[in-house]
Amino acid sequence: MSLKAQLHREKLKKRLRQGMRGYPVATIAYYGPDSLRATKVVVGIVNAAAGDFGVLERWILASGDARYDLPTIDAIVQLLARHDVKSVLGVDRILGCPHEEGIDYAVGEACPQCPHWAGRDRFAG
């Protein structure tokens, strides 16, 4: 990982540790075919309490890991700055399969492309 990517990643991790500091709030979630490589990152920005996502951006990588990919990290940092985000919430781990239930595979079924996640509670850690 380049020095610039490492600095931006550390900046994001610091923002995550700071917790709730006001609105707008950004949530960052990583998804991947297994628990080792994030191929998708989703950032949602909520402008006010009890509000809907004002912004929802997705980045999908064909190769590499979104958590360490400089263009992806730069895009996230720029998005947060553009929307004057005060709080960043999320976890620095992969939450589950990058495919969407009901779109990429049938509702209630396991993703056929990501057997790693079949039967796992992705929120249990």
C-alpha cells in the first residue's frame, strides 16, 4: 500500500474512532466474497436525525481490496469532504457478500457466488 493510501486509511480509521460528532453522518460498509478481501464499499450520508440517506455511493473492484485501494480511499475522503461530514460510523471489517439479495440472487437464499457467507451471521463478528 502506498504512503498516501496508508495516510488516508489512517485518517478514515481515526474518524471512525471519534464516533458521533453531529450531522451529516457517513456510514462506511465493506463487502467481499469472503472475510479476507473487500471488493465493494458502500458509503451512505445522512444529513439529519431520522433522515433518509441523502447520498449513497458504491465502489466495486474487480481485483484488489477496497480497504487498501488508493483511488477508492481517495474517492471516499473526497466524498466526505464535499458533504462536510461531521461523523463517520462503521466497522473496519467485511460485513458480508457484495451481491444484493433479490437482485443478484433470490430472496431468502444464500448467494451462489459467495459460499463463504452461507449460514454465517455477518453481524456477530
